[in-house]
Amino acid sequence: MSRFIGVDLAWGEGTAARRANETGLVLMDASGTVRDAGWARGIDAVAAWLIEVAEPGDVIAIDAPLIVFNPSGMRECEREVGQRYGRWKVAANASSLTLPWLGGVTLRRQLEAAGLRYTDGTHPPAPGEIEFFECYPYTTLVGAEEFGYDEQRPRYKRPALAMPASERRAFRAAECDELLRRMSALAAADPPLNLRSHPVTKPLLTSPSPLIDAAYKHREDLLDAALCAWTAAFWTRFGLSRCQVLGASDTPDCAGRRPVIIAPARPEQRPAPRGPGRAPGRESG
């Protein structure tokens, strides 16, 4: 049976003078049991771990831009995040070749060199392949009704700037703890995710979120990796019936790969169907 791997990738690759930030990693099986979890530093370490643990049939979801060849501006998939999820206060940062950090591109190249296959959502996961795709946890949180974020995303990353600085860390921690409370219910969901099943992810549910920035980021990276792993399971379970492919109409690169984000989607987050006589646009799903 397929297993599902989530990668909350640190986009920067680090330097000799400054090591890369942590990348969160979670491996779960089809029953929702977490089989491995932790952190790695640097693209080489992340790639080595993925290549070592992944098996044929596994599906990997990575929170980072994987296909970037636009000289400037924003990729179509990122534009469509704002178009379709903006009502829920979700938007995406722009990725282009002007960015000094494109660790996802480096990771994708290393995985492809090892025989893993990038997928742009044009087909269901292949049983005999190890496939990986780009995801965005915020679209999962508001696109999958299981979380109950019907009006807007949780503010566990960036509290409102209008809030007094003295209150922001406590607010952020409370938002994170509420998110994790909702994630605990995924143990009985379809697909399931049981964070209590592994000693590394269990403290996400049993310990309060810290206020100190470094400790909080450490925790958040693991949380987002778990969301990515669940997104991989969600895509495998439901395909296009409950997911959409953002950027599906974008121009492919020289190898035929389209830069897309595979995202859970409510019906109202999908583009309106084109009626007779309506000119084709870039909206696709």
C-alpha cells in the first residue's frame, strides 16, 4: 500500500558561513500511523533521507516551488492561489529566477536523478513509482472541509500586524494549538492521520506551543510537514474529485513539466465552468 511523505522544505540552501534552516519531515502509512518524523538541514540531507526511505508506490508532497523557470514575476499556480483561495485570506509568495533561494528546484533535480518522478497532477499516483508534487499547506487547511476553516485560514504563522507586539506570540501559539486540536480529529478521518502514533509528533498534541521564536519555528516545521503528508494521502485518496491542479494550463518547461500546486478544494474554490461562447482562459483545475 502507498505511504505518504510530507516535506516542509527550507527554501534556502545555506552557505559555508550560515547553515540552512530546518526542514520538517513526516512519513505516514495508509492507516494514518506516523512511521518516521523529524528534521533535516540542507537540501542534500533532505534528498538523502527521501531517497533512503521512499519505496515504490509512495507519494511525496513538498511545500516549496519545484519547477521555476519564469525570469520574473509570479508563476500561474501562485496567481491562482490568490484567485481561488483569496476569500479565505490565502495567497502565495511569488517565485521566479530572481529569488536567491530556490532549494525546491535543487531538491527536485536530486530526486529526479535518483529515479523519483515529479507529477503535475495529470494522472493518479502510479503504484510502481515514487512520485512527488508541490503543495501549499494553507490551501489544504481551507480547501479540506475536515479542518473546519470555513471563513479564513488560521493565523498560526503571521498574526495581524495591527495587534500589539506584546500580544502576537501568545496569539500565534493559541492559533497553532487550535489548529493542532483540529488535526487531532484526523485520526478518525478519511484519510487518517494519527499524530499520537509517533514519539516525535505526539508532543504536538500533548505540549503547548512555545512563545520563543526558534522553538516555535521548530514545532511549526514539523506541523507543516504533517499537513504535507496528509495532503499527499488526500490527493491519492480523492484525486480531482476533491483536489484541483493550480497552474494546469501554464506553459511547460523544456522537459514538459508544468509548475503546478496540487491543492484540496471545496466546490466554491474551483473555477466556474466555461459556458457556450465563453472565451477560454487560464483558469483550469
